[in-house]
Amino acid sequence: MSDSEQNRFSARATRYARVGANMGGVAARIAGSLLTGRSSEADRRNAAALTRALGGLKGPLMKVAQLLATIPEAIPAEYAEELRQLQSEAPPMSYVFVRRRMAAELGPDWLSHFGSFEKEPAAAASLGQVHRATLPDGTPLACKLQYPDMESAVEADLNQLNLLFSLHRQMDRAIDTREIKVEIGARIREELDYGREARHAALYAHMLADEPLIRVPPIIEALSTRRLLTMGWLEGEKILNFKDADKETRNRLALAMFKAWWHPFSHFGVIHGDPHLGNYTVFRGEDRVPAGINLLDYGCIRLFTPKFVGAVVDLYKGILENDEARMVHAYETWGFRNLKKELIDVLTIWAKFIYGPLLDDRTRTIADGISPGAYGRNEAARVHQELKAKGPVTIPREFVFMDRAAIGLGGVFLHLDAELNFYRLFNTEIDGFSVDTVAARQDDAFGRVGLDRMSAV
């Protein structure tokens, strides 16, 4: 075994030991609760213990846990509520390590490529950290540098995902989570490849080139590698700073968010799977008025087949026109199997909730009078109870981030208390839709940036 292989093996073994030790104690507690009988109080105590264990680990497993907390019914409600409180506060690399990592990516003279490079990171997250820098001509940059040996950490942590899901299957058999696990693993592994993220950013720059409400950072290819992504720095402010802005501003930002998610999906079969509040900021126009959003992170991007996009449109029109055959066709195209009428009815409860604002031809808020804290809760509870009696249902992997994006985007609209005609916005995006047109656009756009259309699964 070479020195590098030995180092990777040692790092992975160490990670397995730490993860296993932290998770093992929690697993024992949960197993004990299952033997003696579950209760909400026991679930809350065990969920708090799980959160403490994951919070101590940092790194990729925390990212996985945060993903799970935002996927409806992937884990019990008590656990989701606790895991949502996790924050990515990974301790940053010291500048000594940063210099080594930068030299490994760009060579020993790496600093000569920059006019300036800040020693302290501007942000530190679960897989890497961002440093502000400039080109020799003063152009501001963001350098996203991956932590060392993240591949070993990710594999060690994803292995523990089996434990999380096996425990869930024992606690609740309404949802079969095996495909969710596969999907999360695939997306997390993709996030390690900054070369792919650079292609995703270039794809978004192409797809949104004619949209003045949205800015995409330019990629500096000469200063980017598989583990270093150098982009133009986009100045912006946190979107939550505008919760109390005037209605025109809040609606403008909500409109930008809608276009940023639904235009790429409906026209190119591409969706941003992580509408997290930290993944976009607000830029101001020349008059200092908030003008739109900066879309910053392109690690969690999901490419879909044109056929899948067609099923999204089919389900929408099936609900709108009360066409059950079209709805069933959509579910089956998405990958739901062995659907009986009872399960179709249950799935449609959730579909009508997700599509609800798009079915209503009037200006409205996303919640339409329902308090933000209760939004979706009754529907989720009803679906879960019905699936306990009539399920289980296996959630297709393609569905996972589509659903997550819709929920996350709805959360942004709730924060902004925006009032838009979502029906007209959506119908504008799907006007003239055809599967063949999406396929042609994918061939052109994916080819431009070096992505394989066959990777859309």
C-alpha cells in the first residue's frame, strides 16, 4: 500500500471509529425504546441525543442529516425538528493548511496568481471553506477550497446513513426509504467534484442569461480544479434582511426565486436541489434598490430526463383538469410502482398541497391565510397516517430533491410573505412545453458546458 493510500485508509478508519462511537450510543438508546415501546417523549429525547452526536462530528454526516430534515417523512417528525437546528459550523482550516491545500491544487507559486488572498475564510461549511481574493487586476474573487480527505469522510459518513435508515424502518414502515438513501449518496458524492460544480455554474449562466433578476458568478477556470473552485465575488445581502421591506421589494425577490428554480427545470430539466437561505443573496441596482438575487452554490444540482419533466407537467394538468388517468401516468413515469387506487389517492393529497398555489389563478401568498408554522403540517400528517394503513410506498430517488426544492422554495416565499399569481407564472414557464423541446435544449446546453445528457436520470 502506498503512503497516500495508507493515509486515506487511516483517515477513513479514524472517521469510521468516531462516527461509529457517536452513533452507536444513540442507536442503542433507540433500539431500547423500540423494545420497551415508543412514545413521543422518548422520540424527543432520542432525537436530541442524535442531534448532539451529529453536532459533535461536523462534516458530511451533518450535511446528510440536514438534508434528511428537509425531505418530508424521510424520518420521524421529532427527529426532523431536532435535526433542522443543526448548523454547519465546521472549524476552519488554519492558514498553514490553506497554503498546503492551495499549493497542492495550483502549484508552489499559487499566490502569484492572485493580487490578494485573505488568510481568514469568509465562510466555513461542512465540505470546504471560502476565502476572498482578487486577481492581479483587482477583480474580486471567491475561492472555495475543499477540506483534506473529504472523500474518505463522505464514504465513512454515508455508511452510517444505513444505520439511520434501518432505525427508521424499525420505527415507521409507512415510507420505504431505500431509494432516498441512494439519491442522497449520489448528490453528496457529486458535491465533492468542484469541476462538476463549475460546469453546473456555467450551465446556469447559460440558462438564465436573459434573466436580469438573477446573477450567476463567473467561473475562473484557470484557477479551478476538482477541489478548488474560483469564482467572481458577487456582493449581496442576506435575503432575510428584507423580510420587513416594502411589498414591491419582497415580491420582486420572490419572483426572482421563482424564475431561478422553475425556468431551468421547465425548459432544461435542471433543478437546484438546495434552496437553503445561505445559497443566495440580494444584490442592489444602481439606485441602491434591491434588484434581484445572486445564486451562489451549484453543488447540489439535479439533472432530470425530459420524460420526468413531462410527468411534472402531466400531474399538474391532471390535477387541474381532474384527469386521474393522466395523474397515474405521471406517478408511474416518476417511478412509483404497484400503485393501488388507495395509494394514488394518498399521493394526490400531497401533490395537491405542493401544486396548490399553481392551481389558483389569482394573486395570493403561498400559504393563503394558513400560519407559516402550520403550513403543510396537516397534509403531511394526513398522508403519513394514510400510508401507515395503506402503504408502504417506495419514494423514487428522482422524486427526492424535486420535492425538497418545492418545500424549500415555499419556505422562502413564506419568509418574504410574497403575493404573486403563481398560476400565471408557472403557466408562462410551461407554455408550449414538449418533451422533445426539452431534449433539444439539453443537447445544446449540456454540450456547451461539458455535461453528459445521459447523466440526467
